[in-house]
Amino acid sequence: MMANLLVQGTQMLLVLALAPLLTGLVRKVKARLTRRRGACVFQPYRDLARLLNKEAVLAHNASWLFRAVPYLLFAATWVAAALVPTFGTGLIFSWSADLIVITALLGSARFFLALAGMDVGTSFGGIGSSREVMISSLAEPAMIMIVFSLALVAQSTQLSTIASVMVAGVGLRVSLALALVALAIVAVAENGRIPVDNPATHLELTMVHEAMVLEYSGRHLALIELAAQLKLLLFLSLVACVFVPWGLAPAGAGAGALVLGMASYGAKLAAGAVLLAMFETSIAKMRVFRVPDFLGAALMLGLLGTLLLFVSRML
């Protein structure tokens, strides 16, 4: 029992420790691809420490909701990220590692952040919240279609079961390829990455996530930034767990298998960071009114994958 709790605790601390490093690696690779030196990969840790040491300045008309949302956002995102199997399956909390639960946690966090963006009554907050809700209205149905596709293949929405089925071998399926492309599009939109949003700029005509958090400072902003980094790690971990599950330690595995699983997980995250940086440097930011077309493609791909699986099971 204690060993299982130790492994589960390691999983929760691992995602928390690696999230800023992953963001720093993406920024470093993007800088090198554009022939710049770039900041150190550990710069996000220094930024978080600097923000935590600063005083949180609040607007006079900010309500209790504005103060509570950074903590709610961080807690919901951390729990969701810790539920995705990273280096091993069959962990003590794996029974709760359900794709629908993770989608609901992320949706709840987004709902409260959108409310906080409108709480102080600034125009930027209202614009950011409305754009975030518009994006989520298309991203969440696409995510549900992806969950349906995976559930039809694995007969379960539990991530450990899905990973075990994938490792056992399901063959090459067009529906899974469609689900992978749809999940990549949803991940780009949910994390506010190029071409949907650009977290490195503060242009009022294009801001989405940054517009909602402009009024935050100090420890509140540090928690929001860490939650965003955890969310990026969550989606890369989700892709690695579902579509590249090889290397995951099975339930009840020894220390050697767990260490091998951690090494495998680190390699998958590094590969994902490089691919994301290459994608972002090869494409331009799209206009806001083109985002529904982009996410509509993810919804159609997810729906098509689900229909293909459903029809193939009926034959």
C-alpha cells in the first residue's frame, strides 16, 4: 500500500516539476529554429519564483471569485494532469483516470477563468472571455468525439485500460489516425498555441488567454502560468499515453520497469516539445474568425473516426 502511494505521489510531483521545463524546452527550440540564442530552458522556473515573491495587486472592484480562481484553476489542472498515466499504468488512482473526468476538470477550470476575466469589468477581460468560450464551444465537442472513438476501440474510457489495449496491438486503423489529428488540433487550441493564439504577444486584436489574465499579478499570476504549463504537459502526456504507450510500466511492476518508464516518458515529452516548436515556427497565426473553421475540422475528424468505428463494428 505504501509503495503504491509512493508511486502515485511521484507521478503527481513529476508532472508538477516537469511542466515548466517542458515550456522552457519549447521556447528554446523555437528560438534555435529562428536562429536566436533564446533563454535557458530553466527560465520558466525563475519566472515563477519571481512572481511568487511579488505582491498580488488587486483591482478595487475585484470580488472573492477573482481571488479564488487562480487556486481553483491550478488545483483542477494539476489533478487532471496527475490522472494521465505518465510512466506507469495501474496506479492507485488509476480508477479515476477517466477521459470524461479529465475533460470535465479542464472545462470547469476554463469556466471559472472566463468568469474571472469578466469579474473586474475591463474590456480586455470581456474580449478574452468571449473568445475563450467561443473556442471551447467547438473544442469540447471535438474532444468528446475523440473520447467516443477511443472508447469504441478499448471498450473503456479509463486511460490505463486504453493504454493496455494499445500496447496489446489494435493494428493500423484510419479511425485512430483521424482521432490523433483531431486531438492534436484540440491540444493546440486548448493551450492557446499558434495558429489559434500566440502566448508570446499581447496584441489586443488577437489575444485570447492573455487578455483574461491581464489583471492578475504576483502569486495569482504564478499559479495561472503554472496551470497553463501543466495543461500543455497534460495534452502531450495524453498523446503519449494513448497513441505512443510503449515503455509504460504495467501495474505492479518493479523499480526497474518504473525507471525505464520515466526515461521513456522523458523522451516522449522531448520529442513532443520539438515537434510542437517545429510546427509553430512553420505556420502563421490565423485570424480569430478563422478559428471556428480550424476547430470544425477537428470536430469533423473526430465524428468521422467515431462513425467509421461504429459502422465497422456493425458489419
